Amino acid sequence: MKCVAFNQSKIYYEVVGAGQPILFIHPPGLGRLVFHYQSPLCQQFKLIMPDLSGHGASTAPYQRNIIKQYCQEIEAILDQENINSVIICAYSAGGIVAQIFASQYANRVNALIVSGGFPKVSTQLLRSIYIAGMLIIDHSSHFLANRLAASNAQDEEQKQRLKQHINKSDVLKWAQFYHNTYQVDIRHYVKQIACPSLFIYGDTRDFTHYYAKLYRSQPHIQLAYVDDGSHQIPAKKPDVFNQLIINFVKHV
């Protein structure tokens, strides 16, 4: 593990492989281990997997806007690694951070990949999932950790590893990550994304499936759909997800 320290923050991240760099952005609570099944990509790319502050061992002072804070943490990692520009790959609510970073730090982003992305919580189903998550984390973060680990692992060993990692999370920052991505509306940022982008969705069981149509009109954004895929594509359909990344990056 590596660490970048700045502004009283300590952000830990893992770097594996060599080649074109891809930086992964996790959803609330899950941390970098949610991308366990993307590890084989290290044979072709340099993978950078941070635990954003409040996850794993990463810490930072409280800021009101945690999305802005996470963008600063990503920039600090790129600076420390001497990476001028990177491919960003994000999952679920991590895609909010990714989309804002791609629009506000455009010169640092070669391409953008988002699985299960959305610009605003605007459907009743996603709103209900968010509200349930925010209520549960206030009363039983360990219960939520177990549910998240089970839905993002293929076997008991990985489930336990992921659950232990989730339970290291700072509950206040975890909740803040939920609240900030629940409240934000970044549709205006989407129009500013100028890099080649790939947004990946499952079938109608994917509770973000609806949002694909909001990106369809953007000239720089491609859409991909995974057959028999739920929302948890990076964990549940890793072979398909990883191949989509490889094919997309070849043409960037």
C-alpha cells in the first residue's frame, strides 16, 4: 500500500501492474476491495485503487462537500504518482465523483468508465435504496456491511474480506458520502464531459438502468448493456466488465 499525505489527510491506495493507468473510484462504504475482480486487468494496465477518506485506513479532516474532497484526494494521488492524465473507472455512486472530476479536472482525464452511473437520484427505486441505506447506517452499520459484502462478492472468502474492510469505514464519512451523492444534481456537469466515456448497465434488474437514457444524447458517451446483469456488474459479471474495459481502452 502507498500513502499520499496532504492538508492533514492521509490517503492509502494500492498500485499494481504497468501500462496505461486506470484509477478506480468506489461507492460509499465499500472501499477499494470492491474492485477485487478487476485485479486481472493488471496484466495490461497500471491499476490505482484508493480507499477514499473514511474508508480503510484513509483519513481526512471533515469537509462539508465530500465529493469535492474526494476529487482533491484523487488529484493528490495522480500528482504523487507523476501521472498527468488517467482513465477513471467508477462504480455506482462513485460515478458521481468520477463525472465531476472528469468535468472539473478535464486535463487529468483521458477517458471515463462508469458502471451503474447516474447524475441525480430521481427515480423512486433508487431514492428508496438510498433512504434505506442512510437509515440502516445510522442504526446498524455492521448489518449494512454484511449486505453490501454479500451483494458484491462471488464466494464466502471474498465476502468476509470485503465485510471486514467495510467495517473499517468511518461511519460519519460513509453516511456523508451517501447524503452528498443523494442530494447532488450533476446533470450540468455531464454536458461538460469531453473525454471518451463508457457507461455500463445491467438489464432491467439494475436499479440504475433507467439512467442510461439520460446519457444517450451526449456525443462523447457510449453505452453498453450486460445481459443478465444486475447493478453489481464489477463483482457479479467481472469477465464481461473487464473485457468491456479492455475493448474500450484500445480505442481511446
